[in-house]
Amino acid sequence: MTTHDNAHPVPPGFERLKRGGPYMANLGALYCRRTDGEIVIAMRIEDKHTNMRGIAHGGMLASLADSALGIGLTLYCDGRQSFVTVNLTTDFVEAARPGDWVEAHIDVQKLGARMAFANCFLQVGARRILRASGVFAVMNALDPEQLATGY
């Protein structure tokens, strides 16, 4: 089992993901689980992710959803393309708190030659906290040098 820290183990089946670039690296470690075609990107909420109310900041959750959708699309096509966000719509349903393990469950709707469409739910256990829908421009795959700096 991989662990984030001693107090909060990473759930079984998740592996550290070295994607997302410097911005996401500053937010925290990302993890991925792929089973039977399902792609889940996850991270642990920390104190540094919270707002003045002590809950995960909405902008941080939106960043997680946006990155998870782009990474999920890249994994879905086995890295043959990369993706840049054209539009992202989010609906906040409930709060996440420090210590929560937040999973982004990705659902690829369509992968075309120029545009891709995907949805995700951010969940804490079975509790959905955010719904996101994204439209992405399909780009050339990242080169090995860019991938090496994925963090």
C-alpha cells in the first residue's frame, strides 16, 4: 500500500501519478486508479487547501476537476494526444475537509479529432461534492522531455 502520510494511507489500487505540471505539484500529490476502463484521479485534502471556513477552497476543487479531466482524457487515449481546456463548468454540491480522500471519477463522452468532451464527479466515499463538465481542444501528445517534468 502506498501512503500519503502515516495518518492517512492511500486506498488500495491507487498509484502516485506524475502528471499535472508545476501548478498541480504545488497543490499536492495526485494518485490514479484504472480498473475495467474506469479512470479515477484522487488526492488527499490538506489544511493548505482550505478557505477561511476550514473547508476545501472551491477554486482548488475546480482545479482538481479540470486537471483530472485533462489527465483522464490523456490516459483514455493512451497518451496519443494531450488536451487543453476550452470550457469548464462546475457545480459545487457539498464540502470537502482536511483529511478527506477526494476522487475524480472520469467519464469520457466523446474524443474527436479536434475536440473532446468529458464529465466527472468529485467524491468523498460515495458522497458527491462537485460535478464538472469539460470541453477540451485536442493537441499533439506531449514529448518525452515535457512528460519528464510532469512532477
